[in-house]
Amino acid sequence: MKPVPALAEGFPDLSGMRIAREPHWFRWLSAALIVLVLAAIVRAFAGGQIEWSYVSRFLTAKVILEGIVNTMVMAVLAMALGIVLGVVVAVMRLSPNPVLKTVAAGYTWLFRGTPLILQLLLWFNLALVFPTIGIPGLWSARAVDVMTPFLAALLGLGINQGAYTSEVMRAGMLSVDIGQYEAAQAIGMGRLRALRRIILPQAMRVVIPPLGNEFIGMVKATSLASVIQYPELLHNAENIYYANSRVIELLIVAGLWYLLVVSILTPLQMLLERRFARGTLRLAR
């Protein structure tokens, strides 16, 4: 064994003294307050005028299950549309062409600056502005027949999401070192090919976390489509409590399903983040 180094003269030996631990009274007090608040909330729900039998009864009702399926279908399609638009608009924002940059900036300003529910209502009532839509000489139809609740919800949610996704994608592309762009140009790659083969794959490490959060937000944002009669989860729950007046019970059912979906999506998002961060972790080691 190595000998213990001697202390400098004038310094006391503290090796045998007991280490005093900080009591952390504030932590214990805050934890106790949180427990009391949670207990009060649980007691209020347990003693309130809530028929829990209705919650268990409608939790797996056919119309509720159809609503959650419609919710997920709309969330996936709207998010896919938003990502496509986001990539295109982000490329336009980074383009040296001033016309493309202005159009992209105007699109982002317009759809980020107006409420999502307002956009949904505008799409659903588009027939008041354009009675007929189509291609002149080839095809035309009444807008009221074309703009169904599904299509209005898809366009409203997807185009709105594209404005937010464009900023996420632009930040991801700007995070890639300028040397990568220069190296792509040096080997003769065009701008779009370099973007597809070099820039976007590296930007995904930065883009995936916020896009995962945006998708989780999209799942919950589909509930706004209930105002245009799209049969998603909340809309179907509303139809049931309009008939039986069990408002709180059906809202609890909808809330439990939203929590379940988010609880499943969160670990999947973490797995994606780890996958795209593998190269960075290797470099860090």
C-alpha cells in the first residue's frame, strides 16, 4: 500500500472527522406540500359527482376507438404534409434567390401569425369564397363537396405545421458546418444533391428532438378539428356526452387516451434521438 502523504505543517488532520450532511429541509417541505396537493385532487375526484363506471364502460367503446384511430391517422398525415412543406420552405429561406426567400418568409409569417382554429374554420368554409374549385377546362367541382371535414383538417393542420417545421429544418441545416457545403461543391455536387446526401442526414441529429415534440403536439392539436366535425377522439366523446350528459366522464376517457398515446410516443422519440446521435457519441468518446 502507498503511504498516506503527510499533511503540511499547521493543517489539522480531518480524516477521522464525521461528514455533516445538509438536511435539505426545503426539499422535504416542498415534497410534503406536493403530496398534500395531489391527495386533495385525488379526494376531490373520488368524492365528486363522477360515475367511474361510465369511464370504464366508454373507455373501450367502439366510437371512442374509432376516434383514436382517426386522431392518429390525421396526426400522421398532417405531420407528413408539414414536414414536406417545412423542408421546401426551409430550402427556400436559405436560397440566394430573393423572390423565394420572400415567399417563404411570407408563408411562415402568415400561418404562424394566425390561430390554428381560425385556419381550420377558414378551410372548412372555403366555399364561401370559392364556390367552385378545379382546373379550368379539365375538372371542376363544388367546393362544399370537395372540402370535407377530413380534407379541411388535413390542410389546416398540415399547412400550419409546415410553417413551424420550416424553422426547425432551417435551424438544423444551419447547424451543419459550412465546410460540408464547400466540400460538396468541391467534388462537383449540385445544391439539391448535396442537400439530400450530405446536409439533411447531418441535420437530422438536431431536427429529430423538436420534430418529435411537434408530432406529440400534433396528436393533441387534432382535437381542434372537432369544431369542423372531423370525427376524432374529442369530437366522438362530445357526441356521447351530448346524448347522456356525462360530460366529465367522457372528458376523462378522452384524456386517458391522449395520455396513453403520448406515453407510447415519448420513448419512441427517445429511441430515434439515440439512433441519430450515435455518431456524435462516438466522437465524444
